[in-house]
Amino acid sequence: MSILHTTLRSLTVAAVAVALTGCISLFPKSEPAGLYRFGHVAAESSRPSSEKSFGVFKTPTVFTRAAMSDRLLSVTNGEAAYISDARWVSPAIVLFDEAVARAFESENSRARLVTRGEALKAAMAVRFEVRSFETDYLDGPETPPTVLVEIRAVMTRSNDRALLGDKVFVARVKAADNRLSAIIPAYDQAVTQALSEIVAWVGEAGAKLPPAG
């Protein structure tokens, strides 16, 4: 059975209604939405943390507004909708930032993310702009969709803010079926692919920089 969709217009009305009623459900007899997550599995790293030789300060993530909440955005023939009866366990922007942190911890990279208090010790700063984070029904609503993750990453040198790199990373992963049990793993794969490429890219650029003073 294909996944039912709720239009953005209907969703907006429902969201306002829920906000007005606090934690009370307007539809107590309906089935609760399933909660899902992505980017929560950290890969094993063969490089010990002591070998990470330069710090990277990550500025606040910019996320496409339609997909930054806990709803799963889908697009069919140019029409945007949210997948019904499904929620991320936290807003997508929060899960994405957690996935970024895990990627830098687990990948074979010399880079490590630093906190705001350590920003002056960082060799570079990196900014992520998530432009697309959606389920695309390219061949119609009854077919297995493709998960699209598109991230623009910008690197600047800390001491003079010189541009070190500006690149767009795109990952497309087709789900095995038109079911949430297949769509969620596709999100995991797409996020992992994009972040792995980003971490490697940052590592290559940072390895050429002198240590931050």
C-alpha cells in the first residue's frame, strides 16, 4: 500500500490547531505517528582521536525551511507534501547537526569540531546550508521514491576569513520500496554519503593549513 500524503496547506492548519491545544490531541482515536531518526549510527574509526591535528568551528546550520521540522517532506510532480503518520524523533535540523558531529568523530579525518569557546583555536570555520532534504517521487506517487540530500559547504580560514572552499554535495538514494521501512534507511544512506564526502573535503583542506596560533 502506498504512503498517504497530507498537503502543506492542510498541515499548516493542523499545526496551528495543535499549538492552540497544547499536548491534547484533536484526534484521540487516531493512530500515533511513527517516530524515526537518521544519522544515529556512528561508524568505527581507525584513527585515534589524538591524531586529529586541527580544529574546525561549525557555524549554525542553515536548513531549508520546509524540511527543518519533524515532518518528512515529499515532492511529487512539483507538489510538496508531508508524509502522513511519520515524524522525525527531533526536528530534522537537530538530527542533522548531531549527524555532523558523529561524522567528524568517526571518519578518518584529522579534523575535529570545536565548541564556541574554542573557536579561536580553530584553523578554519565551516558553514553548512542544507538546500534539499526530501523524498522525491520521480516516477509517480505509487513508486519507490528517491531521497535527495543537497548540502552547500563553505570553508573559511580562521585568522583572516579567507575562503578555502565552496562546494555543493548531492546525495541521491532510491528507496527499495514505497514504505517508511525502506525510505528511512535511504535517508540514512544519503546523509552518510554526503557527510563522508564533506569530512574528507574538509580534512584535505585543513591538512594544508599551519596550526592555529
